Amino acid sequence: MTRITLFAAAAGAALLAGCSDGATDADGDGEITAGEVAAKADAEMVKPEPGLYKATITMTGVDIPGMPPEMKNHGAGMTTTVEECLTEEDVNKGFEELVTQGQEGECTFEKFDLDGGKMDAVLLCKTPQGESRMTLSGTTTRTSSEYTASTKINFEGMGEGTMNFTAKNERIGDCPAK
């Protein structure tokens, strides 16, 4: 769950960037990599405003193989809130670092569309714990994003589980002085 929470926070920050049209498989290998998403976003994105952002991630459903029936959706409703400063330097590093921050394993995008502030993406990851497929949809602006995500995880030797969550990211002010 930590990997998912970290990704949600990183993805929320990344989605603040925004770009139009879907990312394409630039090298024709059948996968949309973080680098391909980043290249398209860097060329077309509206950069996020630097500042202090609050990310609120709420689990809305959990189903893990082997979980007793009475524990179905255990953890649903659990909310995690983090604050992170996005500096001008962070914004200027480009989109790829924001997209890949917090991800364990090898990840590629099956789909990545941002058009007019609406976002629709599918992220595939291979991790030591197994393979996952995360669908994300929502809205984004220069200072906020709000989206829902559903992750299907194939736990090696155990089967498929799901985790669903919502995330809201909003600029809450300037970064604190150091």
C-alpha cells in the first residue's frame, strides 16, 4: 500500500503539469514509457505553479487474495494526507522525474491522455511483489488535481487483488522559508 500511496502523491504532483492529446509510443515498441510521456508533456504542458501542495489520498476499496471475507474492504476510508513543497527547480526538472518518483519496479504507460484539464491514464508496473495495472481518471489544473484510481495487482503465487482510491492535490500556499 505504501508504493500505491507514494505513487498517488507523485502522480498527483505530475498531473498538475497537464498537456493536450494522448502520449504516443514514439519509438514504436508497443509501450508508452515514462520518458515518452515526459517528452510530450515537456513539449506541451502547462507547468504547475511552484508552492506548497497538500495531497489527500483516500482508500475506497481493498481486496487482497487470501483475505478473510470479514476483512473485505478493510482499510477502505483510510485517508493519508501529505504536504510537499514543489520548488521552481522541481518544476524545471521536467515531467519524467515527477511521473516516476516513488515507483518501485519497471513501469510503462498503456495510455496517457490529458486534454483540456481532463486526464485518463493506465500505468503498468512490474515490481518485486508482482505486476500491477493502475487506471487513473480525473481533472487537473496548474494548482490542483482530483482523480480516482483503481489498481489490479497480481500477487505472485497468490492471485489478483485490487485497491481503489481517490486523490486530491491542491496548492495551499508558498513553500515555507528555509
